[in-house]
Amino acid sequence: MLCGVSKEEVRRAARLLGVNVATVYRWMTKLKQADQVSALLPRKRGMKQGRVFMDAAVEQLIQEEIEQSYLNELRLSPRVVARRIFLKCRERGYNPPSEGTIRNRIRRLPQTACVERRIGKQAARQQFHPKLGHLPGADYPYALVEIDHTPLDLILVDDLHRQPIGRPYLTLAIDVFSRTVAGFHLSLEAPSTTSVGLCLSHAILPKDIWCVERNVTNSWPIHGLMDCVHCDNGREFHSKTLHRACEQYGIRLQYRPVRQPHYGGHIERLLGTYAKEIHALPGTTKSNPTERGEYDSEKHACMTLKECEAWLAEFTTGVYHQRVHSALGISPILKLQEGKAARNSHAKSRACPDEQRLRLDFLPCFDRVVQPTGIRIDGIDYYHDVLRPWIAALDPGDANTHRKFVVRRDPRNISRIYFYDPELRQYFEIPYRDNTHPVMSVWELRSLQQSLREQGRKQSDEEALFDSLKKLRD
């Protein structure tokens, strides 16, 4: 770049710039080494940033103390670390550094390493690592649905006496393309396979009758079979029941990477939206005791489970679906309509062929042998004449083993089960063997079984179960 410059040209440049010839040669050397004009910029005078003028022993003590006291899960403050260094310097006869010096040393530490060692690797990954994960394929309505659960900050009451019965859990599904709520399920039991199945069946089936039953007048037009369900790695999403049902209807299950919650960001954000709206209802527990203050949640509780379902549906269809979504620039319902119009131009959405069959296919599943007394589940016998041909039937693949059949049960009403006949390929409703027994939910059953355990009685004693149920109801 600078080859072929004569001495005369160098002298001429020095005269024009008003500097010594040696200065011009020095500039030429810098320019040749760096190959950048910025190398000729004047440097800032004074001590370089980060340069240390301190006794080596004191500097070593500072580094050791920062390593031992600051970069660990105790998360001591810079002030406490500085105080420890000050005391150790006094003990060893060193001139102690100021607190500002210690803070400067800490400030120059790599932030990624600080967060990783003080808070944890996951926190460091969330804060500093790029969010490269994404959910491909959400190009049209119901291409991809996310599902998750959350406890609601709300106390519900029972239908009869309006007494507090606890906080419900909300299982929610969102269509990632349009951000519309695909469906939900509200329950007093912790998230389970049942919650997932009932939420997905609610998302797949038309909701017109469901809305009428709850006096919801707004339209909720999203339904049909989704292509993929995206969920976390909870046990309820790995159940045999869910895998069977999804496989039968051509729904692909996709699990988010472990410890990377941003992969489920759409559903997490939606759950947060619902959680905030719930705080305006009577009986809310707020997010924490500090926020709740002296508010008596149980005293003000007034909504039943069904009333809460109606409120959630009204908010979903009348508010959330109608307002502009910040990520879309339009409302979710308009985005859904646009997607449907584009989708219908080249492909038809997958409709559910048999609504009643689908509801059953997503209910909890049991594999049972048909005994002479019928089918027994949780100590309760069920019988109908349709079971007669299958009593003590042998497995077609193993003549030494009794054949097991698929049986399903709705946890909200266990007075009947649904037996799948493998030859007729349809479900049959099987009632209690003793039809004098009252209707009961699986949650009441669990409570009765716990009561019998405490009394030292057999949990599988059917008569004892229903005797206890009668006493509790009386």
C-alpha cells in the first residue's frame, strides 16, 4: 500500500502537515501494520482502562474473595464482599482497597458467568443466549396448537350451599397461527390426563351447544382436528390414553425441549393474560399474600365451577378474541377468518367425523378383562348383556392369557363406563352392576377411598364405598 513513496514525497507531506519527517514515517508504519486509516487517530491520554496499580498480594486476595464470596449461590452483595476484603487486609497488614475498587472489579466480570454461577445455568441461558428455537408449521388455523395448565387465583363455591371449595385449575389450548383460544377445561383436580383429554376434545368439537348451556351468546367458531399439539414434558402429556387418541385422529404430539420455556411462549403469555383478568373477580386470592392484603377471598367467593366456565367463555369470545393482538396487529378472530379464507382456497380443514366417538376416545382409558361379574374398576362392578360374549375371552395371540379390552370412563360421572367392542368397532355404555347406586364423580370416589383407608377398611369394598357416600351426602 505504501511501497514506492520517495523521501521527497515524505518531506513534502511533513511540510504540508507541519510535523517532523520522523512523525510521517511513524504514521506510515502504523498505517502499513493496521491497513486502516483509523490507526492514525490520536489515542486518549492517561492510564488505560482496566490497568491495575496495586500490590500483587492485595490483588490476589481480591480475586480470591470475589471467587469465593461473590461468584456462588449465596449471592453476597458487593458491599459485603468489600467488607470481607477490608477485614482480611487489616489482618494481614495490607493497605485495604476502597469499596469502589471492589465494585469496579466486580463490574468488569463477564455477566454471563456471574449469572450462571450466582443464579444458575438456566437463568443465564434465558438472559444471554439467543432464542433460536421456533415453532415451524403454524401457517394456517389449527396447524399447531399449544396446551398447558395453570392454577387460577380464585376461590370457587359449591352449587348447593355456596360454600368455598377451593381453587380450580385451568387447562388451555391456543391456536398459534391466529392466537385464538382453541378450547379449555376447568377442574378442581390437579392437571392430569383427564384435563388434557377434555381440553382437546373441547378444542376439536363445535362449541355452539356448549355456549348455549352456559348462556354465552358470542360466537366461538374455531373447531376441527389440529395437525400438531405442542406441549411440555409433564407426565399427563405422555399418557397411553393421549397417545392412542392422537394417533387415531392423525394428530402429532410435539414436546418442547427440556428447560427451555420460551418454546411454549404463546400459551404461557395467554395463561398470564387470564391470570391477570381473574384478579378482578370476587373471591380472587391475587398473586401473593402481600398483594391480597386484608382481602378475605373465601368470604367474597361467589362463583361456581360452571359460572366460572361461563365467565371464561365470555371473556374469551367477547374480549380477548375481539381486541387487537400486539404480535398480530389485528384481532385473533380476524386473523382466524383470514387464515380460514386462505386455507379454503387450496385445502379443506379436517373436520371431526363422529363427535360422540371423539369425546369417548379422549377420556381416560383402562385395559380390563371381562369377568363373570362384569368389569371392575376402582372396586366398582359394571355389567351389561353386551359383555356376555366376551366373558373370560382368551387373547387371540396367546391362548394362555385372558383378553383385555379397552374401557373408558368419564371422571365427572362414574356411574357408567364405555366398553369398546373390537368386532363391532363401537362403544357401548355399561352401567353399575347394582343400579341402585347413586351417581358419583371420581373425585368423590378418591375422597371416600381415603376415608376408608383412615378407618382401616378395604378400599375395594363396593358396599362400604356407597354406604360412606350416603352418609357424607346426608
